[in-house]
Amino acid sequence: MMTDREMKKMNNRGMSLVELIIVVALISVVLGVTGFGLSLIGNKPVEECAQKIEIVLNRNRTNSMGKKEAWVEFYLNDDGRVTVTEHLRSGKEEREGTPARETTTVLGARDVKVRITYSDGSVYNLADSSYPTAHYRVAFTRDSGAVSDLYGAKCFKIEVYKGTYSDSVYKRTIVLNALTGNVTIE
């Protein structure tokens, strides 16, 4: 015959419901934190590219207000990376017909794409293979630093994203205020 102590040992072979719930909760917390961390790593190139674009545009705006002719051109370089060329020319150099000084900077990784929207409704995607060598300009006025009207339209939004563009894809939007020229990331 079994004693009470032996009976308790035989009945205590599994986990209680409370223990099972705690284990499942801990596993879900660990998976959630890991997934969030991995999503931040995957979106880092988009964040970096957007910050670089903001810096370039603010520098260009400052140069324009310093009574210099300045503009930037966005395009894809030969290896498919978003690149910007900054053009700068002083008033004296402009009068003398001297070409603008150019500084070229690669802004994004290969999988980062840029979409530029102008006030006339035209939207240009730098990843569009039908215009592989197209350059898209953004400039600011000398007097107030407002966004300049190029080709009949002002650039007011630049979107940076990875993959195929859609409303659900992670993206950073750089907004240019047409009147003040302020550049902000949303």
C-alpha cells in the first residue's frame, strides 16, 4: 500500500495551469522584444538616408540665403544608390560665368529608394528604371530661403523607403515648407 507521500509524488508529474501561463507570457515578451529590435535594424538605412537628406537640404537653404546660388540634384548613381550633388556658386562667380562648385554625396544603401513630390502633382521615384539617369532638383530662394519654383513647381515632399512603395511600407517623409523653406522629417 502507498503512503500519502508517495501518492503526492505520483500526482505531481506535470505543470499547473498558472505555471504554463507564466512560461507562455515570458516567451511572448522575449519574442516581442526581439522582433521590435530586428525591425529597428531593418529600418536603419531609411532613417539614416532621411537624416542625410534633411542635413543636405538645410545646408543648401543656408547657402542660398548667404547670397549664393545653390541647388541640389537627387539621382541614382551607377550602383543604384541614392546620391545628391550640391551645387554652389557665389554672386561674383555667377557674374564671371564660373561653373558652380559641386559636392557629391551618396546618401543611401542600395535598397533605399526616394520618391520626390512637387506642387504640380508630379511624383518622381528615383528607383524608376524608365528614367535611370534623371536628376531631380531642389532649390531655395536667396531672399527668404523659401522653396524655389523650378520648372513651374516647388518640391514639397521627399519620401524615403525600402522595397516597393505602398501606404503600408515603412517610410520617412521629409517635408519642405514652401513659404519658409523649413525642412522637417515626419
